[in-house]
Amino acid sequence: MAASVVIPVKNGARYIAEAIGSALAQPEAALVVVVDDGSVDATAAIVAAIPDARVKLIAGGRIGVSAARNRGLAEVRKSAAGESFVLFLDADDRLRDGAVGRLIGAASRDCVAVYGDYERIDEHGATIGRRAWLRGRQKPSGDILKPLLAGNFIVNGGVMLMRLSAVAKLGGFDESLRYCEDWQAFCRLAVLGPILYLDETVLDYRVHGASAMMRGPVSFQHYRDALDRVFADASVRARLTADDAVRLPAEAEAHLRMYLACQAVRSHAYARALPEAARAMRSAPRRAPKHMMRILAAAAGF
């Protein structure tokens, strides 16, 4: 079964060739759509010079990452034949060899997506994470909506192969959201059907000074719009009990605050990390032990 890879990019000249190369190395990749979101560096020239007919370059014109993904999705929908899959890869990450084939192999007939795991790498491509030590832990699989509403354990779209028909039914990504737009899309996708977990590393997730993860301090208020949008969605609300509608937003807030705290720890910005961790624990006190473990794991390099 074929798959397409969509790569939005803005000023990604340093890593874009490696990202595209990792997609082209997947035997199932029928199309690699690169949407250039107004780069002013050599990104477009690098992409245009790649001698592979599967690569299609689209000029986005500073429309934002969600709109760039949606433009790539529209191109995939025009080109795809029959039932197929799509994966959204960030321009500074890279797929592991055989990743797409393994994800397709784990898909069931009724699932809307399959996701795997990732490892963190540095700007030079060297492994800096220790997530391999966590192999064997079982992430949610099947009906994952409620666990996913409590926090984005999928983390990155590059680990997830989505059924094209399901993503099309969603209408793609919410272009009004600047942050957490991927989590919001994952939650909406989980309403549509099962999302399966493959316990394998399928992505190298690059951490560097210019990455979205490391660019300057981001506050919880940057995430508030996505949080509100997720729990305002009628299809999501229809799946929640009265208790869920109170508990899950609080747990989601705590998860987002702990994400900020963990990123601050990884940046050695401990003065930001500690207050954010304390707020997270106040939002969801019963999860305090789990949150403490996340802080310790971030300090240990997970």
C-alpha cells in the first residue's frame, strides 16, 4: 500500500535534504510534497535540485505550518490512487529506514492511524535521548481519545501514519492555531476510529537551537487556544461523561504545563521549570507522582 509524505518547511536549508532523503528511502513513499512557507534561504533551490520525480515542491508563501500542511494534503489528495496513507514530517527530522513499511504493516482495516515512537537527536544527527531504555512500555492503542485528551503522548506527527480518507474527513489542520495544532488534530482524528500503537522507533526527532521546541520561552497562554478548541469540539464533547468534562481539561492543562517545565529543564532554565511544574501539580494533584517522574526523566535525557 502506498503512502505520501508532506513536509512543511521555512528556512530549513540545513536539514531539508536529509528529511527528504529519509522519506524517499521509504519504498512505500509514492509522493513527497514539500511546501515552502516563504523561505528566504536556499531551501527551495535545494529541494528543486533533488533528482527524484516523487518530490513535488509547492510555494506556500508565509501561510503558517498548519496551512502549509493542508496545502500539501490537498496535493496528496489530487495524486493519490485508491486507499492510501499520509505522514506529516517536520523539515528538521528524519524517518528511520523502513519506518513507513512497519507502520503500514501494523495497520488494521478499521484503524484511522498508526503511530510509533521517536528518539531525540542533536543538530549533527547524533542520538542525545535515552528513549530506547523505555522500550517495551505500552502506550495507548485502539480507542485512545480519552488518554489523548489528557495529554499529547504522540508528541510529533512524524511518528504517525494517517489514513488519507480520515484526514480528509477532518479537513486537515486548524489554520487558526499557532501552537498545539497537531494535538488538536490528533484528538479529532481519534474521534473517527482506532489509532494503533507500534512499539518501534520510527523517527529521529531533532533538537537544536532553532527548533520550535527550543526557540525561546513559551508560556502556557500560548497553548490555551488549542486547549479550549479541543474541548469545545462537539464531536469530542459527545464522547465525554460529566466527570470526563471536568477531569480531562485539568489533566490536559497539567500535561501542557509539565511539557513546558520539561523543556525548560532540557534548556537548563530551572527558574522557569519549577514554577511551571508546581502549577501542573496544582491542576491535577492526583497525577503529581507521574509529573515528578516526567521532570526526572527530562533531567536524565529522556
